[in-house]
Amino acid sequence: MGAERPRTARRWAHRAGWALAALLGLERLAHWGVALGIALAPNALNAQHSGTVELPRELAERGAVRIETPVGPPAATLASWWLEPRSPARGTIVLLHGVRMDRSSLVSAGVAFEEAGYRSILVDLRGHGESSGRYLTYGAVEAPDLSELLDSFSARGVPLGNVGVFGFSYGAAVALDLGARDERVCAVVAAAPFASLREVVMDYRHKYLPVASSLIPERWFDAAIDDAGWLAAFNPDQSAPLLAVSRSRAHQLLLHGTSDTQVPLRHSVALSSLAGPHAELRTILGAEHYDLPRGAQVEHEALHWFERWLNPGHCRD
């Protein structure tokens, strides 16, 4: 009996060791799953990204064309729909969709801007829709991509005029970054933007992983964000709209729904507090996150903002 006890203890210790190893393995798997969820683009594993989306009827009736623009590094191709007004354009508006969405989500806004006399360029951000690209960098690469896109229009002999950018959620964050980087951008409308990648990931954590929020420390998620930055070769703390709005000279309109639980209103409040006199915050009463891309009130507010600041001579007032 005395010899049996050490053997039993060893068996239990052996089993406990395997159980601990399994738990550690699951923790590492979960960690890299979160990092990949942050960094990996929808098209990361899709080699056939191009030429698969039919031009929407609303755009086809207005003579819109599909264009492809090589950008990078890292090398990628942006797919866009180019909608030219019948009369000479009053300016150019670039439209940017939310994460894991595509340019078709902003057709209504694109048509509204074209009908008001603006050139509309609806873009699939890299790694989305018909655009290639493996990783999301939350503005670090996407904003330079869009500057290259504008360069390509100038190279075609297209008179851009004053440039505005309309973005939703992820696209709003990129729009604010572009407004801070490219002096051609006079006005930005950011619908439901987030203030920083770290803060919005923590909001997603509380919304979609409520049990894990109480069990897993915040530093675990911070480490996953760091690894997402390592995977996609960007600094998560530098890809922050909070930094962009404070150095931007573009006129920035922040639109946010008061019932947004995906990206809470406090994100735009924080952005507005740092943006200074070039920014305004307007709330959409009762609106949830995904109400904003197609909301009539959002389109009205955006169009009014662009008409105010894309007029010749008003760009840097």
C-alpha cells in the first residue's frame, strides 16, 4: 500500500501537468486568435478579390466606372467606383466604409454627393471588398494608400478641387488620419469614429465577451493588440485618431449616435475635446452604430458640412 501512494501521486501530477499544458496552449491559441482578428484583413486568404462585384444599378445609371489603383508598400491594389457629376465638379469626396464592410455600403451617400455636384470616389480599403491586402493597420498604411489614389486622379488630368472625406467607423478613423496627413483634404466627416485602437478593442471585449471581461485582465488584451501590430507591421499607439485630430488642419465633423453600443459616444467626445476649433461634434438621437452609414440625417449633415468647407477659398478658413 505504501508503494502505491507514490505511484498514484505521480499519476495525478502527470495528469495535472498535461492539463496545465493544455490550458496554456488554449490561452496562447486564444491570444493569437484575438491578435489575428485585429490584424488580418477580410481578403487575407482570398486570391480572387478582383472583378467580382457588379456595379450597383444606382451608380451604373449615372455612368460610374470601376477603377483599380496600385498602391503601397506593401503592394496592393485598391478598387474604387468613380462617379462624376454631369456639370463640372464642385470638388471631390472620397467615401470610406467600415471594417469588414465594402464600398457598396456607401452607395446612397455617394449618389447624394454626386447629385449635389461633387465627384464621388467610393473606395474598398485595402484588404476589403475587391481590394487586395493582407493586414489592417488602422490608418498607418491606409491613409498613404488614399493619398496615392488622389495622386492617380491628378495624373489622369482630373481637377480634384477641394477634397472632402466621408468615413464610417473604421473608415472614419482612416478619414481623420488622411485629413491630418494630406493637405489636399479640406473637410472630413467622421461617422462613429473610435478614439484609439486600444480603447475600441476594450469596448468590443465588454460587449462581445462579457464573461471573459471579468476573468481576463486588460493587459492580456493589450498584449494581443501589441502582437497584432507586430503581425501587420504598425504601431497601434501611433494609429490613433486621437493623435490625428490634434494635428489636422482640415475641418472635422464628428457624427455619433447616442445609442451606439459598438463604439460608444465617448469616443467622439474625446476626439472633439482634442481637435480644437476645426472640429464640431453632432449627435444623432437614438441612433445605433450601423444606423449611420445610410442614415438620411447623416447624409444631410455631411453634405451641409462639405458645402460649407469645400467651396473655393474656404478650405483653410
